[in-house]
Amino acid sequence: MNTLTPMQAQLRMAKHSPLYKQAVLYGVSEDNGTTVYDAEGQMQYDRISQTYGYLDRTKETNLTVAASYEGSHRVTIISDVAPNGLALILLDGVFYAVLSVHAGDVLGVSVTLDCTSLPADEAPNIRNA
């Protein structure tokens, strides 16, 4: 009988949990150690991995009049990717820009990040989806 690692156990649980959604992780594109930009000067992003995550909207600290929610978000993902390599998270059809690391678990299986959502009409430039 094989024993599951903590990462395998968490991924298996997330696959069947109604809380978790599929998430795609993106990092800033680099060629030979330099950041890649497109012809218009927009930063490009590369897909790092696919995993599971969930969203926790915290209280807004600023009054917004926009129709969509623009406050701070806490996105928790199951990943062994170093958090400083993450730039974007695609979760449930919405892109979230990673601002900072909020917390991590003891086993190094999940990490909670402070994020802001990107407007739906301003999709990021994904080099390899």
C-alpha cells in the first residue's frame, strides 16, 4: 500500500471539494534572464502549472463605485511553486494579480496570497497558455 505525500493528499481532497476550483498559475516571461514584452510594451506571462485554489474576499478598505468587486482578495492555492515566482492566478475565469504572500501552511502544501482582480476587459498577455 502506497502512502500519499501531503501534496498528493491535498490535491485529491481539493479535486472533490466544492470549495476548491481549478487554478492556473502564471509567472513573468523571461528569455535569457530578461523580462519579455510584446510590441506594445505589455509584459508577457508564461503558464507555470495547474492546480486547485479558492477565493476569500476580505473587506474593502476603499470605497469603489465600479460594478465589479475591486477590493482585496485572498487566494489560497495548493502548490509547491515558490510564491515569489507567481505573478497571476486564473481562478474560476478571473485573473488575479499577486501582490504579496499572506500565509502558508506548515507542510508547505498551500499558500495564501493577497491579490487584486484584473478587469475583465484587460486580459493579460499570455505567451504560452
